[in-house]
Amino acid sequence: MERISFYVNDDEVADLFKIRAQARGLTQGEYLALLVRLHDAARVKADAGDAGVKDLLEGLKLQTVLG
């Protein structure tokens, strides 16, 4: 298990992150891990040609990165 520390400049986002993790009975680390897996799954769909998912990810600045 690895410890990760990060800062969120948007207090509303930080609060929502905590609330949404707690609402699901997850730790913040577990919730973050699931969000990373969700992003990976969405990225696969976008890269396979799902234009809606691709547009959504690009709008969030989560486009495919190479390298």
C-alpha cells in the first residue's frame, strides 16, 4: 500500500470527493482507485471510437496521452 498526498485548489471539489467516498462506504483512497479505473475504462471506449465518451474526456482535459 502506498500513501499519496495531494492538494485540491477547489474546496467544493475536495468536499464533494470526501462526501461521495463516504456515501459509498469507501475510504478516499478506495474511491480514488475506482475513479482511476473508471477513467481507464472510459479511455478504452473513447479510443475504440465512442465519440461521445471521447468528447466528454477531452472536455475534461483527459484526452489520450502518449508516452
